[in-house]
Amino acid sequence: MHVRTFPFTFSLSNKPKERGRKKSPIESTLSLPPFILMAYLILFLLFIYLPFSSAKLNLDYYKATCPDFENVVKENVFIKQTTVSATAPGLLRLFFNDCITDGCDASILIASSAYNRHPERDADPNLSLSGDAFDIISKIKNDLELKFTAKNFTIREMVALNGAHTIGFTHCKQFSDRIYPKVDFTMHPKLAAGLRRVCQNYTVDTSMVAFNDMSTPHTFDNAYYKNILKGLGLLTSDYLLSVDPRTRPIVEEYAKDQQAFFVDFAKAMEKVSVLGVKTGNK
């Protein structure tokens, strides 16, 4: 496994995040352009499949636990498609490739790991799937996680838990869509240039990785939050945390106050540790 790092000490100003229009899901969806409408429907079906193994599908599955589910999907698709026209065609192909192989189980989203070295995503027909298609799914997932209430985690707790990225590394394939073929404009250009050098052979050597925190990769500190405010995050979710009005103030607080991050992270981890604990006859 190859882990590489390089220091960065510069800053980056963040542009305000553009938001889509807020309408009722059914009304506004019907007025979308055909390509965007198709992409929205595909993602709606894809996320409906994710929680199930053999249970009967239910279009109202998220109605009680996440009532904004459809709006989150629709708004993200609309914004992404209006800026990157390849999004909808990429989603069409991703959806087809997933469903044509043993059904629509979203297994095509699972990346390779030490425990899953030959995932469906790495099959030859899927190697050329659009990075923008995977990117929009990641963005929707991040937005849904911030809204989702079933696990009873607050936004502050979720931001604190993301601080675990201050140590460890991420496989190049997980953020390759941000640096190849074009560089994501939200990433600092010097970071992108460095990552393009580090990960240039990631399709050949799938074990290639980069440190999540380029400045202090082996130290558990608040550098992660400082980095993402400068555009120095590897993942799309890192960027979203730094610009979303619900999370940015918390990110800024943790970037300034390391002790506040430590306290909140410890409490959030304790909450995770007792999540769904089996007792008695369970």
C-alpha cells in the first residue's frame, strides 16, 4: 500500500453554495427538463433500494423518518445537471449497469477494500462509468445524512464524528472523480495537482491512497477542520461540510477550538458505542 503526503499552508476563499428551488416534490419534479427528470427518478429508485434486502419495496419508505428525501434528491440532481451536462447520461448508464447484474441492489456503489477485493464496481464494463454519476450520489448521501433523524444524531454530532478524518487515509479511487479527468473547482488547485501525481496509477494499483490530513496525518487534532476550510479536503463530503450553512459554523468553531472538538467527539463516539446494543434475549 502506497501512502503519500505533502504539506500545504495556504488558504482558499469559499464561494457560497448555490441552492435549488424549494417546491413540493411531485409538482416541481414534473416540470424538470427530460434528462434531469430521468436522472431524478433513477436516483429516487436507487436510494429506495438501498435499505432493503428482501423486503417489499415501498415508495413512502422515507416519509416518516426523512420527509425531505425527495426534495434532497431532486435539488441535487438539478444543480449538478445544470453545471455538468454529463451527469444525467452517466446516471442512466450507472443505473443500467447495476440493475442488469443480479438486480438493482446498489452493489455497484461498493468500492474495493481489504475485505472486498473484487467488487462489481471494478468489473471491466464499469471501469468507464462516469465519475459525475458517483459524485452526485455521494453528495445526496451526505445531504441525507445531515437530515436523517432515525439514529437521533444532531448535526453537531455528525460534524464532530467527521473529525475522525484527521487521521488515516483514503483510497485514490474514492476521490478520483474530483481530480480526473477534470479537477473539481472546489478543491484547492495545488492539492489537486499533488493528488493527480500521487494517484496517477490508481487504476492499475488500487491500493494507492493519500492521507486525509496532509499536515499532521498521524496526530489526532483539529487540523481536519482547518484544512477543509482552505479547500484541502479529499472528499466531496469534506467540501460540503465547509460550505453548508448548517455545518460551516461548527467547522469554524472546531478549527479555532481544538478542545471543543475533543469534548464533542468523545461524547459523539460514546453515543455511537451504545447504538443498537443487544441486551437480554436480543
